[in-house]
Amino acid sequence: METDFLKISDLKKSFGTGEARQEVLRGMDFTVRKGEFCVLLGPSGSGKSTLLNIIGGIDTPDSGYISINGDKLEDMDEKQLTIYRRKHLGYVFQMYNLIPNLNVKENIEVGAYLSDKPLDVEEVLTTLGLQDHKYKYPNQLSGGQQQRVSIGRAVVKNPDILMCDEPTGALDYKTSKEILALIEDCNARYGTTVIMVTHNEAIKNMADHVVKLRDGVVRHNDINHNKIPASELDW
Amino acid sequence: MRNPLVKRIPKELASDWHKYLVIVIFMVLMIGVISGMYVGHDSMIAAINRGREELKIEDGSFELSERASEELLEAISSGEKADVRQYFIDKGISEADKEVAKAVEDELQKQVRTTIEDAVREQCAAYGITDEQMIQEQIDSAMEAQYDNALKEARNSEEFKEAVEDAYEEAHNAVIEEVDEKWNDIEDQYGLNDGDFHPVQITIYEDFYHNASEDNDNDGIEDATVRIFRKDSEINGASFIDGRAPESESEIAIDRMHADNVGVKIGDTITVDGRKFEIVGLLSYVHYLTLHENNTDLMFDAFGFDVAMLTGEAFDDLPSRLHYNYSYMYDVKPADKIEKADCADNLLKSLITQTLVYDNEIDDFLPEYLRQASNFAPTDLESDSAGTSIMCYILIAVIAFIFAITISNTIEKEASVIGTLRASGYSREELTVHYMSMPLIVTIAGAVIGNILGYTAFRKMAIYLYYNSYSMPECGIEWSPVALVKTTIIPLLLMFFINLFIIARKLQLSPLKFLRHDLAKNRRSKARRIPAWSFLRRFRIRILFQNMPNYAVLIFGVIFIELMLCFAFGLPDSLNHYGDRAADMVFADYQYMLMRYKDEDGNIIETSEPTAERFSSTSLLYPKTRSSVIDGMGSGGDESVTVYGIADDSTYVDIPGDLASGNVYVSSAFVSKFGLKNGDVITLHEEYENKSYEFTVAGITDYDGGIAVFMNNGSFAEVFDKKADGFSGYFSRNEITDIDAQDIAVVITTKDITKITNQLMHSMGGFMDIFKYTMVVLAAALIYLLAKIIIERNEHSISMVKILGFKNSEIGSLYITPTAVIVTVFSVISFVVGYFLMIWIFQAVMMQMDGYFAFYMTPVSMVLSVVYLLIGYAFVSVIDFIRIKKIPMDVALKNVE
């Protein structure tokens, strides 16, 4: 693994003004290596989603910076940020945000369209176990199936970084593990760097790198030398 | 790879088909009807203009009392004035010569007789003969023997010749003296002292006609006057709408409009001048687009007057008097109205003088540009487009409005998807294009179908309406750039830019805001306090507050609907109101416009009618500089203003007798239309001359019948350089019976005004019904769309309260009642807004037409326009309730966007 693929340096972010001002990120520093499965762990309000959004270029810090492969996000204008997201990032949200009037395959194609080096859509469908459902519409799928589609839409781009914001937050135990296994598989198979935000402590066990956040600062920044497969997770 | 988002578009269409169907119907109806009106209008105008070219419409005509000689026609063609002075001198000399010759001969014979008689008597006396009988015998025999020779001798004598010459010279001089003495009057009478005169060369065509009696049901009673022309006339041709030209002596082709009105058709037989003819064709003569029998008729009469075509033989056989009507074409076409007027003026001088010197008489002279029968319809067509313009402006506003709300609704609905796509790397431009494609496709579809219908079905309908009013020629399809721009290009551009503006503005928000559904610019930080009412009531109030922006949209929509309904009800009301107020539209029960104020003998035309009062009038133009608000299809140009010279202490028009020169009173219609006030200076100018006059508005006269200016008779004569005793006609309370009909140009009574409005109702009635029903349908469609949006936006909440256990009836009362209250309250308020907006629009549109009539709605229409909306809403709320019932509970539970 390369070092310092993603560098987060003294990142600060607050919301509101005056008395209502709330510092969400209060100087955050850590790096993520290429191909790493990184979990951002923390309770609600710890700033993990805000951090993820800033990494994803859809939110901006008040100070500090993020660099990817040496390119600082703060130097990028709106257009460059869009290209950055388009070329490097895949997004998986807790809410699947699928396009209701496109079927499974088409929803995945929405991601493929953005990439210069997309994966084969059929292959992704197979990997995600969606072959039998590829002509179904989102409202014909269960939550887990919808999240698979949302993962498919993100990974089909063959992104450098897969950003996952509580991807199992709305799913049951069994489905959650299936989804985590898929993300793990993508990480292993395509070498995609994964940054996953979760409040589920158990998930840290499958990660290469665990960053624990609390009150807007990094409490622990650990490399997990004993990671276990997702299928063996328990909570 | 093709953008997969493209695949959404047909699916989006299919899933929300009823919404898009309503929008498409909306667009198709509006674009179709309006473009149909425009295309029909343009096609008709083009057909008229083509007809003028192809059917060779005259530049004017004159009728003589006798058939013109070749020499006279040649002389008129040259455009030269005849030497009237010489004519009178020659005529005088010729008469004088006859008299002199007779007088000289009589005198000579008398003198020869006396000389012979004296010589015989002298001889008899020398011979001492005294018997008178014998002397008489001698005289008789001498007369017999010598008279002829003596007469001959006397005639040859120098003395006699001298005397004769002197007599002729004296007589000739007397004639010349007399002509010269009267020359000024003659010059004045025939307008011969015009330094600007230039000959206008023309080509003359015979266009003789008979005015025959027409009995179209063959019951022996005359039903109409029919003006019959020859089939082989070289000028003023006819367009055949149905059938063909007559080919045998028993065939006739008559005016299509007249045939429609009196109910005869091809194959029927009618009696003309006592002879039976079979109708073989229905035509429209290029110079009789409206059936004006006389050019001075205020309104045409398609029932009592007809024009027809016969073969040359049948024409020649007609017993009724032949009218020697000659049509002419200028060899060099005058470029504009001013030149036309100038040409007509010069030609008339030539015509008057030439007919005079060729001993013929002019019965009628009519330049084509003044011809009612060929100009009334095209001018009227222009004003017909006013309603279309109003509808067009409302259309554009409504379409813009619909799309603005549809787009912002879609964007709000899809906020999460947009946020995800943006976060995934879709650019703003890509999403802008994507979200713009849907409304653009719908508008283009609406526009294409609308235009197709506009050029087919609706065009036919418009044409049919024109055929219903006028004797129009056959009409093809004419490409109408105005229709395309106004009904298609402008809505498309408008939609494009509104979309672009709203979408681009919304997409400025960060992906995060979309993901969080945080689309409002300003969010209230604190909840509003509500009094301690019942829970459901407070819930309803909360829903009301929460949906404020939606209700704002609904209120705007209701204003549009009321505007549309005000137009639908107000237009016929305004016309009827105008007709009902006919009595106020005239100054007097009878208004006589005279041909001239002196009769042929130079005596002032007087009447014994005690209520008669003289007035003077002329027509000037007022520039419409303030009409730039809306650039519509109307006639534009300048407003025609009638200037009246009123008698001091007039009983008909209330203006002060001591009005200073240059000060005028203006009609209330003038004030309403142009917003004049006391002290304003208005500049009026001549239509055919480069001459203008300035007047100061000193007061307002309550007269809504037209755009008019009033001044004292004295000022009138002074300003317009008229004779002090001159005038134009009489106002009278009673009918005037002692003025020769030949001296009267036109009589205006309240009946005529009613006739005009009736004709207007007849012509526009069809349009108005279409407008009305289109507007009602569109209003219903609009409120359907608006109510749908409110329910759609609340789908999630409705689903949630269903889960919580609320019954459908309770949910209905929660979500429908606030809407019903808003619609009811605002339908009344919007009516007021729509009503005043309509007054304003009407005013702006009136600017493009000549004349003025104000927007008016009857109280019944006012109530109906609100009631229609409420009935429409009642239907929509039933649909809403069904919609609420159908919302599934899993909307709130399923995480599906």
C-alpha cells in the first residue's frame, strides 16, 4: 500500500454563529493509504459524516486541508471538484437515493456513465447478486437489495475511493453483513480505497485502519493488524 | 456511452402521464386555437392580397350618365385637364355665331326687301300709279324677279361683309368677356387653379353593371338588389368558392355570403329582372368583400344586396338600366396613401373637365382606397386579432407559470437523487440539461401538435368564422411567422429560460443541501405560535403555514384563472354593453352628414326642422406614441380623430360658447384611451397632407362613441380655413325630410350603432364562444395541476398520518379544507385583481385599434366567473380526496425517492 494517498490536515469545521456556533471538526489530522479499508467510527455528532462530506468534496472545511495524491481540494474550484468526484469517488449513503424510474441495471449504468474506466455492469450485477433483479425498479426491492444497487452504482465507476456513509444504518443484521462483505469484496477485488462512516463498533474489526472520532477530534488512529472478514463480524 | 438518465424521460412521461397530458392538452389547445386564429387571419389577408393581384382589382372607378365616346376615354386616359375656358368660349361663340348669323340674315333679308319695295314704289309714283293693289302686285313681281339676285349682291357687298364681321367680333368679345367674368367661379368650382396639378395616366376598362331586382324564392316579391357584372369583364375578377362561372344564358353565379344568408345554393333557381337563372357558382368579387351597396353605407347588407355574374349575352338582355361604370388602373402605381389621394385628386380634375367638354356627366367617382366594399373586411380583420392578442399574452404568462411551478416541484421531489448524482460527480450542466429536457419535450410536443392543429382544424374554424362575416375569396394555407413566433417560439424560449433560470438557480445549492432536502433559502428558526384551538384546527393551521409557498403558487394560479374567466365573460359583455349604450354613442337621434353644404344651384342646404343644428367635421390623426406597451397585431399606426365644429349654445354637444381658438374639448373616450387631462396639448395631423394642428385640451365632453375633438364652429372655420357659412351636416332630434337625398352622404341613427354592434357580435360571436370554452377548460386544467401539486408535496406526511391512524375523512379535512378555504377566499380577491388586470390589458390592446370601448362585465358574469372556478375546484377536490385515499402507507416507511 502506498502511503499518504489521502491526507487530512488540521481540518476544522463549525456550524452556526454566535452562541449557536457549534464546532463539529476541531483540528483533525490523519492519512489514509491507497487501497486501505478505513473506518471512521464515532457516536452521533462526533463529526464523522461532516468529515466524509468534506473528503467527498461536497462540503468545505473552515480551515485545514485535504489532499489526494498531493492535490489539495481547497485549491479546486467547483468544476474541478465535480471532476474530482466524478473521477475518483464513489458514494454509498444510508439512504439509497436510487432513481425511482430507472431499473436496477440502469441505476448502475448511471454510475458507469461517469467513469473513464468503468467496470462491466453485468459483472457488477453478478458480484452484487443482482442478476435476477436487474430489470426491477427500486420500489420492487428490499432495503438490502436497494443498498446493493447503490453500492453497484458507486463501484461500477471503478473509483479510487469508495465513500460509505452508514451504509448499513437502515438494514438488519444479516443484510448488513452481506453489504459489508460486498464492500470488502470490492476493496479486495478492485483495490478500491474504502472510507466508511459508522457508529457500529463491530465493523472496525474488518478494517485496515480505524479512526475513532469524538467531539470533532481524532481520539484513536489505529492500524488493525488482525482484521477479520465481514462474514465473521458479530454484534 | 449514452447518458443513462435519458432513459428516465419516457418513463417519467409514462409514470406521470396525466399531469403531462393535462399540460400538453393545455398547450395544444392554446397554441392550436391561437395559431389557428393567426394562421387563419394571415391566410385570409394573403388570399385577399393575392386576389387583388390575380383578379386585378381596380385602382378606382367612375360612372358616367352616358356611354363614353372613344375620344372622351382617350382624353381621360391621358390624365390631362380639358381646356374648360376654351370650351366655354367655343360653346359661347358657337351659340353666339348662330344667333349673329340668324340676326344678320334676318336684317339683310329685311333690308333687301325694303330696298326692292322702295324702288318699286318710287317707280310707281313716277308713273303716277296710286292704286295700292297694283303697287303691291308690282312689288311682288319685282321681289320674285330681283330678290334672290339682290340678296346675293347684298351678301357680296363689302359693306355687308364688314358689318357681319363687326357683329361676330362684338358677339365673340361679349362671350369672352362673359366667360372671363365668370372664370373665377368656374375655376373654383372645378378646382382648376391648382398649381400642383399633374396629369395621372390611367388605363380604362368597361365594368358596366345592372342593378337588378332579385327574387330568390321566386314568389314574385323582390328580396334583394343584385348588381350584375359581365363574365368577360377584364377587371375586378371573382374567386369561385364553389361551382363555376356561368356558361349559358340561363346560368348565374352569385355572392357566396349572400347565398348563405338568404339560403340559396348551387342548383337553385332565382329570378333576376323577371328572368329565371340557375345558380351555378358561388363567388367572391375582389371589389365586393363586403356587400356595401353604396360606399356611404355605414354597414354592409348581405341580405338585401348581392353581386352576381352573367354571360355577356344574358347581361346584354337584361331590361334594367345599364350603369356605365368604368374602372381604371394607374399606369404608374402610387406608392402610399398620400400619393393615392393625390392621384385621385388630379384624376378627378381631369375627369370633371373632360366629361364636361365631351358633354357627358359623372354619376360617381370612387378611388379604390376609399372603397368600403373592398377595404372594410381587411381593416376589420385587423381589429379581430385584438382578442387573439389578449389570449396570446395570457397564454404565455400561464405557460411560464405552469412550468415554473412544475420544475421547482420536480426538483424538490428529486432533491436526494440530485444530491446523490452531484456527489457522484454529475456536473451541474449535465443535470440542468437533464431536468430541462422534460418540460422542453412536453412544450415542443404541445407546440408541434398545437401548430399542426392550428394549421388544420383551428385554421379552418377561423376561416369559417371569417366566411361567416364577409364575402371572402377562396383561401389557402398561409405560413404565419407571427403565429409561430407568438404561439411557439416565445413560449419555447420563455420556457427554456424560465427552466434554465430556476434549475440553474436551484442547482447552485451544494449536493449536501440536496441530500438534506435543505432547499429553502430562508428557514424559520422558530415555530409560529398558534392559539390553543382544537388539535385538528391547529394541525390544519400548521399545514397551512407549512405549505405557504405552495399556496402562494395556488393563489397566483387562481389569479390567472380569474383573469382568463374575466376575459371569457367580459369580452361578450363589453360588446353587448357597447350595443346597449348605442343611444349614448350618438350626439343626436339623427346625424346627417351632407355631401356638400350648397346645392347645385349654389344655395345653402337648409331644413325647416326646428331641432336641426349645423355642425362641421373633419378627420385627423393622432399619433399613438403611448401604445408601445404591447407590440401586438393591431392596425397600429395613428388614431383617427373626428374633429367637430359645434354651434354656439349647441343643444347636442355641451361645450362652452366662448371657447378660445386653439382650445378644444375632447370626448371621454379620447380621455379614457389616451389618458388626456385638461391643459394637455395634442397635435393632430392630416392623413393625406403634411399638415398638423396643435390644440389645448380645455375640457371633456361625455361621449364614448368615438375619439373626437370639439371646438366652436367659428374656430373650426378659422383653423381649417373653411368658409364662415360652411358646415358638414345637421344634428337633429327628428328625421329631416326636406333635404334632397342626393345631398345627404350618410345618416347616423342609434339604430346604425346597434347594427354595427350586432354585426360585430355576429362576426366575433364565434370567436368569443371558442375563447370562453377554451378559457373554462384551461382554467379547470390549471386548478387541477395546482391542487395536484399540493397533495403530491404532502404525500409523505399524508402517508405518515395514515400510519398514525387518521381516517381518510380526517386527512381529507386536514389537507383539503385549508386549500378549499384559500381557493374560496382568493377566488373573490383574484376576481378583483383579474378584473382590473383585464381592464389594463384591454386598454393596452385598444391602443392597437382605432376607436375605443371599455372593458365591462355584468354583475351576473362577475358572480359566474367566481362560481365557475369554485365548481371547477369542487370537482378537483373530489379528485384530490380520491388521490389522498390512494396514497399508500409505505410512502412514509419505504426509503424510496
